[in-house]
Amino acid sequence: MMSGATEIYICKPGQTIKEGAVVYSDIETRGEAEADAAYRIKNDPGIAKIAYYAVKEDGSFRSLYSVDNPHAPKVPKSQSLMMDEPKERPVAERPPTLLGRIRAVFEED
């Protein structure tokens, strides 16, 4: 049995793992992650990729499971291919992990 949490990164087409939405779960095994991913993709076919990372209390992590949805919508070709300047888009700040928030409580001095 693992201690810690599982971070699930849910990406839409064109998003990298770091840009994807993060949710937390108590999933502990690859089998549980596979079943969860199949359920999520079935209920939201717009999901392009899901990755599961088991995070331990000491901050270390390991990949439990990752899957690409072959039926996800494709990303349209970028306008920047037509020699336009690429548009800057704001980068959303990722919320701190559960362990990061716990550490912040103890590091406040």
C-alpha cells in the first residue's frame, strides 16, 4: 500500500501534461488507473491524454499509468504557419500539490 496521493493530469488536444487540469485521487495501482482513465475518456471524449502519478509524502513520484486517446479531436493547424507572429497566451499557474501546501504550512516562519 502506498502513502501519499495520486495526481491525475487531464489534457485536452494540444495541451502538454503541465498545461492539463490536475485532480487528486487515492488510486494506488496501475489497474485502478487504467479503469479510471477508460471511464474518464468514455465520459469526455475530448480528453486527449491522461497521466497518473503516485506522489509520496517525501515529494518523490512515479508514473502509474498514461494513455493517449486515439479518438480525441485533432488540434487545428496554427495560423503561425502562415508566417504570422505567434500570439502569446497567458500561462495558467498550476496549483501547488497537496504535499506542497502541507510543506508551506510548516515552512511559514
